[in-house]
Amino acid sequence: MREHKQTASIPATRLPEPAFVSVPLSQHIGVPAKPVVSPGDHVDIGTVIGTVETGLGCPVHSSVSGTVKEISSYNNAQGQPIQSVVIENDGLRTRAESVVPPGIKLEDATPEQIIEIVKNAGISGLGGATFPTYAKIQSAIGKVDTVMINCAECEPYITANHRLLLERGENVVEGLEILMHALNVKEGILAIEDNKMDAVKEMESILKARGKEGLRVAVMRTKYPQGDERQLIYAVTGREVPAGKLPADVGCLIVNAETSCAISRAFYRGIPLVSRIVTVEGDCVKHPRNVRAPLGASYMDLINFCGGFVKEPKKIISGGPMMGQAQWDFNAPVTKGTSAILAFSEEHDRINTIHTACIHCGMCVHHCPMHLMPNYLAEYAHEKRYDEAEKLNVMSCVECGTCSYNCPAGVQIVQQIRVAKGVLRAKKR
Ligand code: SF4
Ligand code: SF4
């Protein structure tokens, strides 16, 4: 698989202040936040604009300073209506009074205090999964002996974590130390693929300078889907996560590199999660690069900042080409889960070039890292035989997209599997 990581050598650039942001109130797995601001209200960077009172979820903060214009609704890539707070940016970048360092020394911090800080900062998994990080820490207490920072970034094109390691590596290590302290863990690992040796060097020199015991860099072979938690744990520790179990069940907590950085910024500086790095790439983009963008900025804001389109895009993808989601709206907002915006023309949109029935070549079975039978799973899902798909362990699919990528017939395997998983999950609920 070609890597297409050209943007790794270009420093990330901050997006000039957008005129408006539209900050979704559901950017995490769990209960959507409820708006706590109204049109006409003044907000600053870090003002809480949405809260979750009960259940799993994260608060949402304003990413700019300005005036709330409306609470509107838009349909996300799955067609689900999502409430969002539209804010007219005054461009002054004033911070909310609540954005102050908590003032707790790490050695004195209790697990509960750390969890509270992470929760109040609205941090959810920035690798794309968007699971609330406070809940992940909570559920790992007393269970894990290793904290691992996932710096694999194995999908083609995406280099946001790579730039982060080079530019804010210190913060990533601080986040790791905070997690280790919260979980009383002695081993902390930064897991990096061997296509980022400059980042490996940088992180090793940061670790050396800090001189703390128990922290190390693990260099992994570059292969897809190395960034999947199960693959990562096996590659670094040799432990296998059984089907239906979680990393914590084998003693590991895995957190994405940018999430770790966000934990540090919240703990030491009191800054909630209001921005992220996004890789803007694809053959339609004039000047591909990584962009630091406030949450809620539109995809078009980022694309225009990168010089706009040089040819007509056939497909816009949020995330990587393997696991990302095709978007139908160029004005969709950047969310906590937006690691990349990719714009491809027709000739690059390989998956749509051929479409035939399954020819039973077995390529998908051969390549599936979870040892599933993707061809049957897709067939059962297509025929709505969801119970049979469940018997073949469809819920163990990590949606890596390797099967679809390798299918010579262009069968939309992972898309069908996602539908089956969604139906089975809904049934369970
Ligand atoms: S997406 Fe395909 S290859 Fe990846 S785990 Fe699921 S079935 Fe296997
Ligand atoms: S790779 Fe495609 S054509 Fe081959 S068995 Fe799997 S679904 Fe069928």
C-alpha cells in the first residue's frame, strides 16, 4: 500500500480565524450535549456551550470568541441530524475566565482529580473513535500495567500525529505521564511506526531529557492496520486481546497521541479541547498540508486555506482512505474526530471504478487482520441475514477497510459490515 505521506515534512500551520464556526454538540460517542447558550450570547475560547448531565458524554466548548448566532441542525455523513452552535467569530481570540491552570502538581493529583479535569476539558479520542477519554481512564483503574500512546498513524495520507510528535512531542509525553500517574502504572510506551524515524529520534531525546524511569519508545514495522488497538498491543507486548474483550482486559490502556497532548494542555494549562490538527490532502488539493483548526471550522475553510481545488473532487473523505467516511457536504464542520480531509478526483477514486459481484477469490479473507470471512459477512449483511453475520463474528470487525481495499470486484464489504454491526447493536439496545 502506498503511503502518500508527503505532508509529513511540512510544518503544521494555524488556520486564519474563520468568520464563523459551527460547533457540533455531538462530537463524541455517547449522549449528545445539550446547548447552554442562546443566540446573542457572547462566548470566548473555552466557554462551555453544551453539557451532558447524565450518561456517557463530554461537554462542548466554544473554539472562538464572538457571538452565538443560532443553534442549528445539520445532517452528518450518516444522515443523522446533529445540533450545532453557530458562532460569529470576532477574531479577538479572547479566552474564557474559566480557562485557568488547575494548579495541581502531578505528584499530588488523585485519579479522581485527573479524571475530572479530562472530563471537564471535553476530551474524547482524537484518533477518530471519539470515545470519552475520562470514561476510558475510569474503566482502566486497577486493571492495567501499561499505558501506550498510539502514534502509529497507519492510514495513507494522514500525518497529523507525525507533525504533532515533531512539534509538540513534550506535551504528548506529559499526557503519558499524567495517565501513568492516574492509573498508578510504571510502564509507559510511545508506539511509533518505522516510517517516522525523525519522530522516534525526537521522542527518544525528549524522554532522555526528562530522565523518568519506565518510559520508552517502541518502534513498530509500518503496516496497515498497525494503529488498530489490538494489532498495536500484540506488536508491542505480544498480548492478544480476545474477541469481545477490551485492551484493559489484557492490562493495557491505549490513547492516541493528540489525545495525550490534549490531556497535558488541560492538566497544566486548563485549556479545553477546542482545536486539532487536520491533514488536508488528496490530488484535488492545491497545497496539501497539516492545519491546526478550531473545532467547527468548515471543511471548505481548510481547503481554501490550502489553495482550494485544482480539479473537481469526486469524493471528500473525513479521515483516512481506509476507515474514513465519505462526506456529501463540503461545509461539514471539523470535529474532535476529524484527523484528515481528503479530496480525490475520479481517477483516484479506485473503489468506485469497478463493481461486480463477488468472484470468490478469497483476497479479503487472506488479508483480514481479525481472521474473519469478510465476503460472507458482506453477503449476509446485504441480504439482511444479520444473525448469521453475528455467528461469523461480525462484531469483531475493526472496520479497517483492508478487505474492501483488496477486493478486485469492488464489493463494498466494509460498508455492508458497518450496516450489519449497526443493526445488531440497535437490537441489543
Ligand atoms: S474491515 Fe474487513 S479486513 Fe478489516 S477487520 Fe473488518 S472484515 Fe476484516
Ligand atoms: S475479495 Fe471481493 S471478490 Fe474476493 S472473495 Fe472477497 S468479496 Fe469476493
